[in-house]
Amino acid sequence: MSTRTPSRILLGILALWHTLRLVGRRVPTPFPVRILIAHYLYLGDTLTVTPLLAKLRQLYPQAEIVMTVPKAIAPLYEGRPYGITPIPYDPRDVSTLNALICNSGFDLAFVPGDNRFSWLARALGAKWIVAFAGDRPAYKNWPVDQFVSFPDAPQTWADMIATLVAGESPPPYQRSSWPDPTCKPIDFPASPYCILHVGASTPLKYWPADKWSALAEHLTHAGYTVVWSCGSKEQHILREIDPAARYDSYAGKLSLDQLWHLLKRASLLVTLDTGVAHLGRIVEVPTVTLFGPGSAVLSGAGEFWRGSRFVAVTIDDFPCRDQDLLFKRNIPWMKRCVRSVRECNSNLCMQAITLDMAREACDLLLSRYQHR
């Protein structure tokens, strides 16, 4: 039996019960008292929900806003940014569903990303559920009361999520809106230091090892301590980049809350298009992000983070960045690549990013924010 099966059975029963209970009463509430944001997203996508939090808090200053958060990410929300209540959730862990059931009863719910979590929202007694249109298969959409279309013009995913609720755009991000999480002590590098995050969700996002090595040498010559970062299962990447272990590594050594504090004190973060890039935006570390398969438009700063210290390095209009799929929706203006390693045997889009392009972006941010 799948580890998700007990949760799915319980969700189905509760969703059906609440659907029957709400027959004839499923109408939007003008002044919601309790609001739910239901999802199970990875780090980067979870952090991109932030504009929606800001917009809801602006519109409903007195409302209780509850958001499901993957257990590994929950410590980052310890300080309750925008006054939300984070509740750890894992579809494979029925105990986390039980904790949510104890908090049931919502006037309004939003589902960013995968609409299967509209079933979770209904199971938790949400009276009105809002989600993006076009998800498939169709059963995911059955509990949804209001569908929002994706914009016709290019936007970041973060700004798009904010359109789930009607009204003016939220005010731009303020660092003071997100208190630092607490964490166990860590040994920080000698300052000033730069973090090079070399891991990503797919090898198709990897940058050539010799370029990472040359960039580390460039930053060292500029007077910065260089440290490596990646996940615990990605240390083989570092062995290729830095076989002599010339630079210290935090690979697999830090929790997310510890990584937050490491980033916070850094002079620069250079990262691939991954969740750490979004975390860098939250803590406001100057960040250079290398985009290959991904879209610098979709995952860039956008309106909400327009004041961020951020430079995207990419090859515009790369020929095979030609797919328009986002959470199983086709968006005509989208230009990205979601191919697997079985479909692409050479990440030419990443190889095309030159060392000079990365060095120039780093030098620009370091000269602009050298006071850090």
C-alpha cells in the first residue's frame, strides 16, 4: 500500500462530507475570518507564495491565515512572516493531516500550483476554494469553486500566484516582514565570504566544473573567502569541481534555518536555478543565478522582489528552451525546458553560459554592495 493511501482515503471521506454539508452554501465570504493556503511545494515554490501572503495580509489585516508547509521547510516560518500560521504537512504522513484537521474550518482557501490540494482544502472545511484553471486530470479540479486564468503577458511565478486573489498588487517585499528563524550554532567562514551553490534538482542545470573552479579562483583573488554549498547527495559534484578541497564546503552539513543565517552574512551567493536562489532573495543576499533550462522571467525578481539584489545570467531565446508547461498547464508566452535527462543528453544551455558572464555579474553586485 502506498504511504499516501491512508491520507488519501481520509481526505476523500472528509472532502465528501464537507461537500454535502456545504450544499447550497458554497458562496464567497466578503470578509473572511480564516484563510487557508493549501499546497505541498518544494522550497523554491513555497517561498514564491510570499507575494500572496503579503497581499492577503494587506486585504485582510485581522484574518487568521494558515498555510501548509512541508516539514523540512517549516523552521523557516518560525517567525510567522506576515502573521501567518504555518502548519507542517506531508501527504505521506497521516499524523500531519490529523494536525490540520484539528484546525479545520475556513471561509476561504487558495491552492497555488497543483489543484489536487483543493481536496485537502475541502477536507478541512473550506467554504470557497480558489485555484488556477487548466490543471489535469479533471478530478483535481472538482472541489474548486473559482478558477483564475494565467496572465496573458509574461510574469514571474511569484507575481502570478498573487493574482489568485483580486485587487491591487501587494507592496514590494520588505526584509522586516520575515523574522530570522532560530538555529543551532554554526561555524561561519572568515568574512567577507561568497557562497557558491553548485547543486540542483537535475543534472541538466549543472554548470561545468572547470567554470566553477575558475570562478572560485576569481573571487579569491578579489579578496573573498569562497565556500561551497550543495545537498548531502550532491557531494560528487564537488569532488569534480574541487578535487583538492582547496575551499571549505558546507555540503550536506546545514539545516535550512542554518543555511538562512549563512546566506544572511554572505557578501554574495552564486547559485543555479534552484530553491536556494529564492532563499537568497528572502534574506536579501546579493545573488547571481545561472539559468539554463529554466526561465529567468518565470523565476526572476519580478514586481514583488523588484528591489532585490539579483542578477540573472542566461542566454536569451536559447533554441531548445521551447516548452510552455507549468504545473501541467500550457501557457503560450512561457519559454522553458522541462525535459528529463533521458530526453536531453547534453545541457548545452548551461554550457553556453561563459565564465566571463558569471564573473561580470559577480563583480557588478560586489561593487554595488561591497559594504556587506
